[in-house]
Amino acid sequence: MEGRLDIDRRTGIVTGAGTGIGRALAVELGRREGDLLLVGRRIEPLEETADLVRSAGGRAEVLAADLTDAGAIDRVADAARARGPVDLLVNNAGNVRAGRLEDLPEQDVLAMIALNLTAPILLSRALLPSLKESAAERGSVLLAISSGIALTGLPFYTVYAATKAGIAHFGEALRREVHGTGVHVATAFPGATDTDMMTSSTAGEDLGFGRRPVPDVVTEILAGLSAGEHEINTAAATRRRMQDLNKTDPLAVDALLAPRLESFEAAVRTHRSI
Ligand SMILES: NC(=O)c1ccc[n+]([C@@H]2O[C@H](COP(=O)([O-])OP(=O)(O)OC[C@H]3O[C@@H](n4cnc5c(N)ncnc54)[C@H](OP(=O)(O)O)[C@@H]3O)[C@@H](O)[C@H]2O)c1
């Protein structure tokens, strides 16, 4: 924990900004007079977010890009730098495919790794020199949206869990690497949140997937960031208890989940946002 971090008037990128957590983060950063490059594959939702950012008092430009395409990272980084000094990068875009490991199509496995892990690592790598350059006065912000699943690996989410734990550990290592540069590396760990990503899952409160509203989650992420936190956990209370138990007695979590494996698998078998 450090001192407070000023998140007003930030200039930079929000990926996956057309919907869900990314859109709400963009609008809230806009309310704080942010100047944002909004990135995602579909232009229409990005334009809608841009309008919301402008109505909230910020500035916004959109860039349609599939972050897993060859050359996309450089294109996005170049576009951000062309707008002026960059002191914000929010790596939010993500996808999910649940299911028994041996049933997951290879294409979906690779798509999760490409978007949730490779893309944010490469975009951070591309923009780190700019973030360092802009950090002199009040620091720069590099925020990744991981997941509570990074803290408690859940069955039928093996690959998603690997990507989210990977990006969280990337953040921890990078935070230590950039110590003293003024780049604030933070990772958010949302629990189940009511977004498009979750519409194909039928797992509910009974299975620990009670969904929190997006505004509550985003308010907590930005409050944590402003407070200077590096790890921001927005999990619901029941999931938080499981995360605590996972640290002290991981096999007790196995035992807790075992009797519900079948119903859990049935509820998440169709969960896919790729
Ligand atoms: N909802 C939850 O319960 C939950 C919990 C923990 C963590 N998270 C994480 O929160 C982040 C945001 O997810 P969300 O819940 O807000 O879901 P969402 O509404 O599905 O947002 C994902 C965003 O990523 C963009 N995207 C997808 N594939 C892309 C690609 N190849 N290139 C560029 N952009 C791409 C999507 O826009 P396009 O389709 O237009 O590209 C979309 O706007 C993700 O990293 C997710 O893993 C969500």
C-alpha cells in the first residue's frame, strides 16, 4: 500500500471498452476528465461508450481492433502515443470458455490465452516506456482486470484460471520491476459481475456465482486504485471466505466443491464469450 493515487485527467487506453466493466470504467474515468482511446472489436458499442464518456465530461476516441490479431498491439500503442503523453493503460478486454478441459476446443484454449494473457502483456510492454515518461509529476497507471478465479482456481475454468492467475502474477512481478519509476501497477480481482460475459452461464448464487452489479464493482475498483492499492478484490462475501480458506487449507476447498461438481459442470458447460 502506498499513498493515494490521483486518477483524474488521465490520458490513455481502456481495452474492451464497448461493454461491461470496461465501458463503466471508461465512463467513470471520463467523469474525472479522462481522455481515452477506447479499444474493442466492434465499433458500435465503442461509439456508444465514447458518447457516454463525452456526456460525463471526458474526451474519447475509438479504435476497432482485435487485440489478438498480428500487428494490432503496435497499431493500438501507436494510436495512443499519437494522441499525446500516455499515463493510463487499462487492460480489461477478456474472454471465457468454461468446460471440462478435455472437451475444450483447442481454438478456444488458444483464444483465451491470446486475449487474457498475451495481449495485455504485449500492450504493457509496448506502452511501458511512455508510461514511465509520463510518470514524473503524479505517476502513471497500469491496471489489469484479472478475476477472483486467479485467487481460487475453480473446476471447469482451468484455462481461464490460468490466464487470470498469469496476468495477476505478471502484474506483481512488473510492480516490483518498475519500483521507483512512478508507474503504479494494479490488478483487480472481480468476482462474478453482471455483464455480457456471464449471459451464457447459468451458475447462480447457490454455486457462489451471485453476480454483482457493474457500477458497484467499478466503484470499488476505482476507489481501490485512488487509495493507492495494488490488488483490488471485489468478490462477494461468500467467495471471499472461500479465497481465505484456499490460502490456509486448499484441500478443504476441494472437499467443499466435490459434492457440487456435477451441478457446477452442468451450469457452466455453455459458458462462452469468445
Ligand atoms: N463478468 C464477470 O463476472 C467477470 C469476473 C471477473 C473478471 N472479469 C473480467 O472483466 C473483464 C471485462 O469483462 P466483462 O465482464 O465486462 O465482459 P464483456 O462485457 O464481455 O467485456 C469484454 C470486452 O472485451 C472486448 N473484446 C473481446 N474480445 C476482444 C478482442 N479479441 N480484441 C479486443 N477486444 C475484445 C469485447 O468487445 P468486442 O466483442 O467488441 O471485441 C468486450 O467489450 C474481462 O477481462 C473479464 O475476464 C469479468
